[in-house]
Amino acid sequence: MIDRTRPLRFATFNLESLGTEKEPTAPLSERLAILRPQLQRLRADILCLQEVDAQRSEAEDGDVHRRVEALDRLLEDTSYAKFHRAVSLGLSGRRPADRHNLVILSRWPLVAWESLHHRLVPPLRMSLATGRPYGSETELQWDRPLLRATVNLPDERPLHLINLHLRAPLAAPVPGQRADGVWNSVAGWAEGFYLASMKRAGQALEARLVVEELLDLEPDALVLVAGDLNAEEGEVPVRILRGAASDVEAPALAGRELLSLTRSLSPEQRFSLLYNGRRSLYDHLLASPSLAGRFIRCEIHNEALYDQGALPTGSPHSFHAPVLAEFAAGESAASSS
């Protein structure tokens, strides 16, 4: 029986290349022993995961499949094992990618889901300033899709989820400017960093256009954008996604702003990543006004977060902290208090 009065718990967590087959990493058993208690502590009804790698298998007919077997092992003996699931597809659109898939786990059935890659924003063809040979061009494509899903909440209202993992702030390849893992020039690196920022902002735009589609159909839609945005709140990708009234400067459009739920926390608590002592908030939960009306509280489980710059490659930990938001079921937090 569904408890229609219990608060609803939605969370996001970057699992840091769970199940990778390409990088030096700790044994899966060690990773599961650390990550499983973190998931169980969340007690989430809906969980958006990033960096779930898929393992290769070959069918009798010779066709290659990829299944998220490491995730299956992580979820064993937890309530999440029985949750409904959507997994993003690789760029071929046929099966999960080998690396960094997005996953949505939901206590309630998925009404619809979509793995979306350049449906609303086309790839950008660019001439390069530093590419070799001179006049080289590149086509900017997102590194991975975004994952959109809809579930019906216990009060029968649809909740629209967008699980997102934007490009990291690391320079993208530039033809002729990198050899054996080393940049040939600062100019080449600078253009690669510029290309990476374009990818990050461009996919944020595509996600924002998905939000616009949803709000066009249902102005008071319950929308949650969750994931690792590889950007802090004041940076361009997050500002594109939020569409804050102070940025848009159009009072008639203020109802389309997405609210950053982590802003309810004190500045001392508001971080999900540590790197060489610097605290950053890269993992976000952004809610439409109707969903924010049900918001109760936010948590970032960063008490035991490890410094990414202090541990060797192959650590069993995720360097991201889970972020959780709690919502009133079926009515606003204000009216239920």
C-alpha cells in the first residue's frame, strides 16, 4: 500500500565510473561496499545516477549487448533492486554506451522516457583557430545524451525528470594540438577549453528547451532537473538551465524559472565536490515553481567526502556527494504545516 502522506525523496548521485572496463580502478566488491550504504542512507523514491558504465556481452547470434551489470550488483539486497528503471542510450541510439550512462530509478512506474541527443539543438560546425592543418573544422557534439522520464506521483500528478551530466571543464581535443597526452601549445589548450565550455553550455540549452516544451504543454508542470552539471550556480550552464527572473528580466516569464533547491542550505554545507581543499557545488537539483511549492528540505551527504586531489587513481570512493531533496506529497509544504 502506498503511503500518500509520507514525504517524497528525490536524489542525484554521480557514481564515478561504476563498472569501468577501461581505467585503473578498485575491485568492484570494494566499490560496492562503500557505495551501497550511501544509496541506502538516501532512502530515495526517485534516484538519478550518473557515470554508470555498461559491461559488454555477446549474444548467440553474434550481436553485441551492453548491460549495466555492475549497477545490478550494487542494487542487490536494496529496495532499489525492484525500482522501475530507465537507462540512457549511446550515440547510436541502440544500446547503452560503454561509459558514463545516465540512469533513473523510480519507486513508481515510468510513464515515458527518452534518451535525447541533439533533438532540439543541432551540432555546431566550427572552424578552428589553432587546428592543424590550418583551416581544420570540427563538429561540436555533446559527449552523451540527456535522459528525460515521466512518472506519476502517488497523487496521480506527473513528475517530469531530466537527468543530466554536462561536459567536464577539461579541454576538448583540437586536431594537431595534442600528442601522447601532452598539449603542443597553450593556444591549442585554450581553444580546447573553449570548445569544452561550448559543449557544456550547448547541452544546458538543450535541457532548458526540454523544460520549455514541458511548460508549454503544462504551465504548472512538476519538473526536476538533476545531475552533475560540472558547473557552479553562478556559471553559464546553470544560469541557462535556471532561467532566473533576474537574468531574463521579463516579469511575464518569471513562472518559468527553475529554483535551485541547494540554496536552502547554509554556504558552509553547500558543496558536493572537494579538489585540493576547494569546495564546489557541481551536483544540482533544480525545480519548477509548482514542484518547489512542495519543497521541504535539502541534504548534501558530504560529511565524509574525500578530496579528489588527495587520493590516487583507482580509489573505490565516488568524489561526488549525493544530493537529496524532500517534498510534501500532494500539497505544498506551506499548506501541510
